Amino acid sequence: MALFGGFLVAPSSRPVAVCLIVAVLMLAGFAVRQRAAASPLLDLAVQHNRTFIWSQLTISLVNLGWTGLLFLLPTYFLVVRGFSALGVALLLVPLAGMASVGSVVTNRLTHRLGVRWTVIIGLLVFAARLGLLSTLTPRSGLPLVVVALALSGFGAGLPQAPALVTALGALPERSAANGPGVVSVLRHIGGAFGVAAGGFVVATAYLRGLPEPGAPPALADAAARASVVNVADAADRVRTSAYAAFTHGVAMAMLGGAVLFVGLAVLAMALSERPSQQDDRQATP
């Protein structure tokens, strides 16, 4: 909240700075406590395990992209395109349907290509749908959106299961009981960052896309600057400007996500298939 929402509204706010400092101190204290604990929630030695780090990063970032998508696109359809809640739900059906297909295909693909390449393919498909959605405009056709959502569901369905199995398999024996819970928590933290990061990008682009407060009154509507939801009954020029700015923010968030997932896929390609020495020690009974 402090990183994304707080600095957007009040960059010099003392409460925001205090919250950040307290959060960092609590995180450091947690790490120190876990190192000293006889039965830690998670053995921090896994931070040296390349397999676990890569798998957990994949799980968290895919959930980041998935949750960010489910946060931004329904808002775009409801506010900018004027769809009903039922209409938005129907548009999300391809997303859920292709996620199920991806989950079914994952098992066969993993046996044929291995975990690493299955995850890479999923990440690239996910990046492709984000690239499509980065071309979004206030008047984009529905075929573009439906295809992008279908790709999104399929791409998200491919990497999650193999990455999860790999992450759990890389946990040391003494973390076997608590480890899955920690992996799940980190996954949901990724989702929270997806909402926060997506909201930050859209809010920043939206405010920058609106005319400055000193512009003519018809364009510098205070209500429009407060929220895009407020412009439904505003003057045509205000509404057009606000919807264009909001859609540009959504498109920029999608483009940033596409770059992120391509980078993660390239990182996965660069990793050697041979386990590191630390991984070998983790696997040795």
C-alpha cells in the first residue's frame, strides 16, 4: 500500500514512511527469528536453492498477472465500455474455460517436454495475451478481447501446477509440513502486488492523461480527476478524455506485464538444466 497507493497520493507523507520502516523491520525480525527457531515455518536455506527460487518466482508472478488482469479488465468493461456485471462475467468465461484446458494439457506436456519447457511455453503464451491487451482502446473489438482472455487462461493454466510441484519437491525435509502453506502465502502476495501494481500504473497514467487543473473548466473537471467512475454524466469532452486516459493506463499495465513474463521466460531458458550443488544436497536423502 505504501509503495503504490501511498506515494501516488502523498509522496512525502510521514505515516507512509513510518509504515514502510516498520514493515522492513518486521520482515528482518521474522527472518532472524526463523534462523534461530528449532522448527521454522520455512528453512531459509531454500533461498540458496535455485530450483525453489525459480519455481516460487514463477508461481507468484503468474498469480500477479492473473489477479491484475481480473482487477483491471472488468473495471474497463464496466466503466469504459458500459457492460453490465452479467456481460463482464460472460466475457470472462473463455478465461476460466481455457485455464481448465491448460491444466489438462499440462500433465501431458510436462511428460513430453519436462517442467522447465512447459513453464516457459506457459509464460510466453501469457506474455502474448498481455501483448494483445496492450493494444486496447476505448473502442476495441470484442474478438481481440476474447482471444486475449482465452490465451490468458491457457497460459496461466500451463505453468502453475508443474512449478508448484517443483517448488514443494525442492523444500528441505524439515519444512515439509509448513512449506506448502508458505508457498501458498507467497503466491497470494504475488496476487496482491498484481492488484497494487496494476492500480498504480493505471492511476498514474489516468491522472497524467487528464488536462491539468488550470485547463478550461469543461476539461479540468474535478470529479473526473477523483475517479473515472464519476465521468459517466460529464460533458462529452471530459468523458472522452477520461476514458482514453484510463484505457491507456490499462494498456500500459498489460505491456509492462508482457515484458515481465518474457523476461522470466528468458531467465528460465538461461538456467542450466543441471542442478546446482545446493540443489544436489537438498535432494540427497
